[in-house]
Amino acid sequence: MNRALWATLLLGAGAVPLPLAAATSQSFQVSATVTAGCLVVGGVSNYGGLNFGSRSALATGVVQVALTGGVQLQCTPGVTLNMSVDGGQYNSGGRNMQLSTGSNRVAYQLFRDAAFSQSLGIGQTVPVAYSDANTIRLPIYGQVQLPGNQPGGTYSDVLQVQLSW
């Protein structure tokens, strides 16, 4: 066979490539980054309340209450959760509740422990300790010294809580 015919057969339009070995398995990377954090269970619309109850306008003495109802938090185990509470709507030299039909005020204090020994200052960032990362409650306690000389009526205030982790 002459060389021209051989080259034509090898380079012709009908040339069939030789089969290659197929790769039947291969690996690839799968990854995710899980960031630690916290979740407010049930939404952020209600953080609870401090209700000092109904007392006589002439009553004196100390009334202590704990934050009831409201928010429950869940955090990734090991997350450091912090909270701060502002001075409220009637912050004037401290936190105050104001009479709904006037300008009379009654001062109150917040604490971060049930023994009422650790004050929760205005804007002070404090750690929230927890033993169960799925059922965290805010440790907020209130104390009022009844003055015994205020007009009757409903006294209230609204506080802003900030959480960070």
C-alpha cells in the first residue's frame, strides 16, 4: 500500500477514535459552617412584665417581684449570652414609673438575681447564666420602695431589653 493511501485512511473523515477508560467514581467536598447563636422562642413581641401589684396609696415598704411570662430563649450550647436594660421612658436619676393620669412618679430598681443583691444598672451589659441551653429565661427582678404619699392610679414604665451573643 502506498504511503498516500495509508495517510488518507488514517486522516480521513471517517476515522474512529480509540475508546478511553471511563471514570466510574469520583469524590467531591461537602461542607457547612454552623454559627453559634440564640433564638427568641415565640417571637420578640413580649419579653414579660414586672407587676408590683395593687397597693394602698398610703402603703410604705419594699415590694419585690420577678419578671414573669414573656420570652424564652434557646442558644447554641456554650454561647455567652448578654443582656442590657435601658432606663425606661421616665429615666430621671434612675428608673421611674409614672402615673398614667399625671406626672407623679415612683422610683424602682432592677436586679439580676433572686436575692436582690446584684443591681442591674441602666445600660449595663451583664451575662445571662443558664444551665439548659433550650430554656433560658431573662433574670430580671424588680424592687420598689413604696413612698406612702402618692396619688392613687396606675403607675407604669416601658423598658427596652437588648440581647447580644
